[in-house]
Amino acid sequence: MGIADRHIEYKQHYRRKRFTLGQHNNALMALIALNIIIFIFILTGNLFYLFAHQGQDLATTDFNILRWFALPADLHILVGKPWSVLTFMFAHGGGDKVFPMLLDMLVSMLWIWTFGFILQDISGNKLIFPIYIYGGLLGGAFFLLTANATNAASIYALSGAGASTAALAIAVATLDPDYRIFRNIGNGFPVWILSVIYILFNMVDIWFFSPYSFAVLGGAVSGFVFVYFLKKGYDGGTWMSNLYNWFMHLFDPAKNIGKRPVREKMFYNTGNRQPFVKTSIVTQKRVDELLDKINQRGYDSLTEEEKTILKRAAETDDI
């Protein structure tokens, strides 16, 4: 049984607990917060510069903080800014017109929240960052290839979450194409319709060989490929989770505590008596805790006892 199948089965038996804005380890909120923090840094930095140099605009100067985050299509410039391969997908703004930048940022965050929220509901918390980053990386690769193929690489630079959001959009449509949105309207609409709308809206210039449209295409391909291999049993985000956990516990003095294996079963001579079998009490609170654990770490993180509790809860209507 795959990850998507497990979550579909659980949703038939349990009341799913949704992530809240302030919930601990909410990857979607962390992703949006990271985008907003970098946006505010770029915006305030540029505005301070313009305030100190009144009468100028960013188009007539060499100063623009966004350039340090954006992915340049010129490979000679890219060699001197290798970090931009990652930073561009979190960078927005960069102009001197505040309202258009705020509007563009708001729309971008709404799209991220929409597809990220659906992805959380389908598969939990751990796939959001990997899909987002893979989408940005492949989108950046498509951008570089297309821009350099046009022999006009020097005029292009890529920034924003377009490619990464396209990866989220196609990932949710591939993972659970029958997931319904706007359920108050009839039976609702399948999520793949919303995904197609986003992709088409952001690829209107692809017929003109626009590198930006090809970046979105690259992100979409990444989202599809990630879920394809996920359904085959390979989770491309596992190494990211392991790296994150290793780094977060790198300086943790308690990281070695509890490394000794703990015996979960004790064997003893019972004679003719049947050995004692521990039976856990199934409560709604306990079920909710296990569902939270699945959301955070996946189904495979459950112990055999915890899996038994979920199975018993699914077979009874007392909860």
C-alpha cells in the first residue's frame, strides 16, 4: 500500500486534524514565512537606498538587492553567485514600485498556500519542502538551458516561486487527482483543474520561447516525476529530512541518550498459562496523536502497537 493509499484509507475512518497557523513543525507556514522574510529584506533594503539617493530609481543604478538572490542566466555571472541556484526560488520583489510588488507577493503566497494546504491534507507535512526545492532546481535548469539557447542570456535573471509552485500544483494533481475543492458547489471540482489553470496562466509566453515559461514547465515536470517515483516506493525527500534532522541535532548534548535498544517484548516461562498480552485502550485523543505522528513522520514511523491501535479504532464506532 502506497503513501497516498494509506491516507485515503485513514480519511475514510478518522476525523483528520488540520494544521493550524501556529502549529509546531508546520512546513507550509515555515515556507511562506521564509519567502516573506526575504521579500521584506529586499524591499526595505531597496527603499532605504532610494530614500538615501533621492531622485534616482533602481533602473538607472547598479544597486538592487534582488540581484544577489536572483538566478542569472549568464553562466559567467552564475559562477560568481553559486548560492543563487537555491536563493532565487525564495526571492520576490526588487523593484521600486511598492504596490505592484506587494500584490505580486500576495498572489504568489496565496498559490503556495493553496497547493501546499492540499498537499498537507493528502500526504502530511514532510513532502512540501522537497517538492518545492526540486521544482525550483529543475525549473532553474530549464531556465538556464532556454536562456542560453536564445543567445540572450545576459538580459535574463530568474526570481520568485513560480517554478516551485508549479511543482506543488502538479504534485497534488498527480498524487490525488480526485481530491475535491470548492465542495460547497455541487460535488466540488477535482484539484487537477486548478493545477492546469495555474500552469497555463504562468506559461502564456512559452510559444515565444520565454525562459520564464520554461522555468514553470521545468517545475511542473519535477512535481510529476517526484510523485511518480513516490508511488513506486522511492521518496526523493528522505535525504533532505535526514540532513535537516542531523543538522538540528548536531550540537544536541542529548542526542546519544537512548541509543541502546529497548526491548519491547519480555519472554518468560509461563508453564501452562497463556502469556499476558498488553491491550492498549483506544481513545479519540490517542487516535489524534497517532494521526499527528503520521502527518509529521509518515505511516512507517508507527510501532506495531500503534498500528494495531489504528486498526482497532477503524473497526469500531465507539470513537
